[in-house]
Amino acid sequence: MAGRRPAPPTLRRGALRLVTVLAFIAAAEVLSLVPASAQTAQLLQFPTRPEPPKKAVPAEAQKQMLVQAREINYDYSNNRIAAVGNVQIYYAGSTLEADRVVYDQNTKRLHAEGNVRLTDAEGRVTFGEIMDLSDDYRDGFVDSLRLDTPDQTRMAAARAERMKGNFSVFHNGVYTACEPCKDDPKKPPLWQVKAARIIHDQNEKMIYFEDASLDFFGKSIVWLPYFSAPDPTVKRKTGFLMPTGTVSSATYGFGVEIPYYWAIAPNYDATFAPKITTNEGVLWQGEFRQRLLDGAYAIRASGIDQTNPEKFVGDANRTWRGSIEGEGKFAINKQWTWGWEAIALSDKFFLQDYSPSLSAYRPNPERLSVTTEGVSQLYLTGAGNRSYFDARSIYYLGFSSLDQQSQIPVIHPVINYDYTFDHPILGGQLGYNLNFTSLSRQQADFQAINQATQNTVNTSSPTPNCTFVSADPRQNCVLRGIPGDYNRLSGKTEWSASFTDSIGEVFTPFASVSADAASMQINNDPNVANFIQTGDSNLVRAMPAVGFEYKYPFISVQSWGTQTVTPMAQVIARPNEPQVGRWPIEDTQSLIFDTSNLFRVDKFSGWDRVEGGGRANYGVQYTAQFTKSGAVTAVFGQSYQLFGQNSYALADPVNTGLQSGLDTRLSDYVTSISYRPNQTLTFSSRARLDQSTFDVNRLELETTAAFERWTVSLLYGDYAAQPEIGFLDRRQGILGTARYKLTSDWVVFGGARYDLNAGKFSGTNFGVGYIDDCLILAVNYLTGYSYSGPTVVTNQQIMLQLSLRTLGSTTTTQNVSSTNSPINAPGL
């Protein structure tokens, strides 16, 4: 098959050999075919087929021939034996059936006539009118042949010969992977390959076609003088893959890619995929993969010597451009695994401009988004029965022209360890978490928090002018990343127990203590000192907490179902959060307050902030289990600052917590409702409502359905502006996907994201497809994105997919229109 393939263990990949390469490329142009290694949308796939059962043949059965027939005649003068009437001959796991079979003892040949059927040990079934075979079935010929294989492929020929026990030659042959029409078996299949000669080499596992034509619905569409393909039993084979082409491109013009796959050994392979472009020359691509005893790795490279580099801007305006990528994953033992990922580019726009088919970062319109970054990392993970360890060093490579590499941190490393004791401690469960974070950044990373400051950002000056509106940078920006080095060691121990009294009340006391120690060397870049202390410093802090949680479920059982109402309350006592604003904020920049973290003791998402002060969290959960119509679950609650300072109202360098709904003494209300009427349909909503006006500050409505024919998901999001943390405008959008089977063979599908604020679609993918046992034909209309210098290019495309089972899968894309938008445009 063309296109991406599963990673090894047995390194699967089919291959299509082309002796007359130019003839095949011309044929692909006639069909407007481009392989699946190009940009893909919702590509359809053939259903997974079970492996045909393999029949074990006893050793004694391989040596003896058993003959059954209505009568057997002996011709002693000519040394011939004739079996007549419902003849069945069993030998070496094969079965020969016919109306009449004559065995010549002198020539050791079997001559079968009338309704001949030969089933070999591997399950292939050969039909014919006359079959002349050697007594071991290795050699012979067949007239009016039809061959059915366990892989559900079929061949037919006026005459076929088998030689040397290995070669089968079909004269005026036909090959297809389609089932015959049940109503009219003589009707031509959906597709078939006709050839003057079809040669099957069983040792090489290749099928060669000479003077062939590809027919659809009985009509010849493409003529190919000569080509070959692996037989259906092959999972990987050296040879040419389906050619790739692009109908149009704003960067390199028309391109044709001719991949070649080399199955070097059972555990490693290589792919070479040069792409010839009309405007920029040849894009060279290659990939090497190897499976080892303890894991696997892959290395990919691509590069081009541009003919017209002046067509590109910035770093892309150079003669040589290219990339190197790779990844590996290896098992040390059952508990421990280590691995790596790596990427290096000549410039950040190379992958977007050329979309190398072998790259893991090629744009994918199915995601309805832009690939924003590359990741290089080295990691080690371990998992025990009650423990988990993860350590990794990470280097991020930004793909946007607004990304300044000097503002992106290098993580060296981040380490996490979790452990829970396997026996009760003081009647409860005790566990601890450890985290070590070490990172560095060359230049401060600021983000504008008002529109006037945001307007100072452009590709020539990607850092906002934080004193443009006000002399106080804190009124104009937040500091997303400190310049310099940051090293922090953190630990937290937690204990909790649960007790239920005689009337069903549930009491859960808990206690925890966390501690952090940090060493920082913060460079005195412009404006940084307004947000955090610069220079060398060391910090230590601790945060103890104690509290309890109370639940009292009320249960009502009715004829229509069961209702449960559970009031819940949680009280937490702890000192104020120390040293707010003195710690860099790297892993605690996101805070979404909803019912999922209403009863979390510390609602900050990372380690750089710790919640302080006394707090009460309270709410009610309602659950209804209906006898015939599913279940409803609803939660409503609020949080209250009891005493001390409210951590969420205290500003830090990124203002985490401000405008989160927790920054007032009485928090916003949070609620969630989920209704599942059956196994196939779910409705859910999540909301945060202003505590004084009940205005909607955050709302998500989601529906998923999976009926017999329908598969649908729909998500609506409405998020209030949060300028103090960088979200200047209210955001509203709808994201939906759907798939519907019109018939057993026809399906329509699509997905779209609509930006209600911008009043436009920011991602689309719609299509219709036909899929059966041997053919897939689909057309997509999609929106794809890629970076090109200082802009995001939005491409409206039509894509055609054609897949012939056992021969290959191809696609073609045609640009309908292309528009350029600034990197920070709404809706992207």
C-alpha cells in the first residue's frame, strides 16, 4: 500500500514496481491520482480482515494419496488408472475434485476433466474444465481457469500453466480483489486488471502484468505496458510505491514524487522519495527504520537545492533547505522505557513550504489546525504497581514567524515521581509526589494584555512594546517566561481517610504538606525587573494544609428509577501563600475553574504556585438512573474564601488566577450537566456563571452520538474576555464532526470549526465516499493551513481518494483558492 505504514515489528509495507515509470505516471495523471502520503483528510480505510486459518497437515497425510470415486478402472496395458464420478483425490494437504481423472503411471501425470476443482494446502481454490498436472501437483496446465485465494482475490484465464512448482502463467488473464455480483455473477466486477499474460512467482511473491489495462465497471480506463505488484500475502516488499503528485502549489509549482521502498531485512527497511518540482528542483527525501530486540527507531531526512530561492522571504531565502527528524523507543525491562525524538531544520518554514511526505510534521487538514512546533526530547519512564517515574529533557522549535527561539525555554530536565503506599497509614491512604524542574531561556517572553500594546506586535518586531500605553509594564504585558536559569525542587505528601457512619454520612479528613526550593539566575532584560527580582536568588517555601470533606447522599427509589441527591462540603485550613510574585511562573499559566476541580485542595495546575488561605468548597450532586431512558448527572457548586489572603486575587508575573472566577471572596458558580439516554447518545454542558449577575463567563455544550448509521459530535464554546491574562476578546466557536452511512457502501462525512466572533469558518472538511470489499472512492472538500513567512496560508482544496484493495491507495488534491492572513488573525 502507498502512504504511511505501521511502525515495525515486521515493518509492513507493500510495494508497486514500475518498469515503465513514465507510463505509470501518465496513467496516474489521467486518473488524477496522488498517493495517500500527500496531505490527507478523513481518508476511508478497508475494514480489517481476519487472517485466513491455516490448515495443519499430518506428516503421514503428506506421503499418501487417497482416492475416492464411484468407480476406478485399470488399464494395465498402458499403465493408466481412471477414476470416474465425483472423484476426490487427497494428497499433501491438497484436494483435487473432478468428474473424471486419469493417472498415467509412465509419465506420472494426472489428467482431470469436468468441473475440476483443486484446493491446495494454503487454501487457494483453482477451477477449470481441463487440468493436466504432475502427480505432486507442482506442474501442469489448466484450461478455462478461475482461481480464488484465501485473501479473497481472484484470477481467471483462458489457459494457465504451472512450471517448476513456482511459476504460474495466466494467458489472457484477469485479476481482481472484488467479490462477484450475487445477482449476476457474470457481471464485470467494480475493477479488474486484464493482461495478455499474468505471471505469479510464488517464491518471489510477485505478480507481473504484461500488456495490461485497468478496467472499471467493465470499461478500460488506463493501459500499462508492464507493471508488477506483490501478491496479496506480502506485507512488505522492495519496489516502487504509488507515485505522488500535487496538482498545484504556491511554493514549488507542480510536483511528482516517486517513492521507492527497500525491505533490507525482516527488521529494518528504507524509503527513498524524491519529489521533482517544476519551480524549485528536486526535493530529496529518505527514511530508515529498524526494529531491535528491545525497541525501534526511525530517522528521516529531506532537502532541496532551490532553483529560485528569491521567491521565499526571511530565512527561507536560501539555496539549500532541509530537515532531519527521528524518534526511538526502547524497553529496558517490563517497568522501564526510554526514548527520544529529534528535529533539526534549515529554517522554521521548510516543513510548511514543502510538506515532505515522510515527515511526522507534515500539515494535516483533518486536525483543522496548524502545526505550531517541533519537539526534540530524551525521556525515561517507569511504572510500578503503585508508583510512576518520568524524566525528560525537551527542546521546542517554534514554526510561527512570531516565535522567537530565544524566548522558548530549554528544559534540562523535568522529573516527576509519584508513589502511594500499599498499606493503610493511620487508617488512610498516604502518598507523595516529587518534581524537579530545570530550564533556561535566553530572552524574556512578554505577552500584551491590551489591544494598543498588541498592535505593536508584528513580524519585524514580535515582542510587544510593554511601555507603549503606560509607563508601568505590568499594565500592558505579562511575563510568560523569564530570561535566565530556573531550577526548582518540589515535594508534596498527602494523606486521606474515609469513614461512613450508620446513617450513611461520609467523612473524609485529609492533610498535606508541600515544600519547594528554587535557585534562579534571572537576567536584567528591559522591563523584567518590574515583574520579578532579577539577579541570583534562592527561595524556599512550605505549605501545610488540613481539612475534611463531608457527603450525605439521599436516595429515592421509584418505579421509574432511582434518584440520588448528595450535598457536599469541604473545609481547608492553611496559612497564606508566601512569596507571591517572587517565583517564576512556568508550569502554572493555565487555570480553568469548573466542577472538575471544585473540590481540589489546590486548584493551581502546576507547582510554581500553591494555594493558601482558608477556603470552603460546597455544592450538590444530583444523579438519576431511569429504568428505560438512561441517566442524568448534574453538579452545582461554589467556593468561598474563609480567611487569609485569596491566592487567586494575587498577581504574579503571568496573572494566573485573575479573572478565573476564584479571585473574589465568593467565587463564580460552576455547574455541569450530563445526560446519557442510551449507550449511543450523550449530552453534556459545563458552565461558569458570574456570582453576582449570573452572566455566562464560560460555557461549553457538547453532544456525541453513535447510532447504527450516525456518528456525530458537536461542541459549542463561549468564553468571556480575560484581558489580564492575555485573552482580549470574547471567544465563541462551534466545532462539529459527523459521519453517516447512506447505504452499506456509501458514507458522507465532514467536520467544521466556525469562529462566531470572526463570522467565518476557520476549518472545514466535507466528503462523500463509496467503500466495499475491494474499492474505496471518496471526494473531500477541505480547508488546510500552513505557515508561509509572516502569514498563515489558508488553502481551499478538493481531494479525491481511490483505493484498490491489494494494489494500492492514492489521492489527489486540487487547490480551489488560497488566502493569506496575519499570524495573529482571529479564527486561527
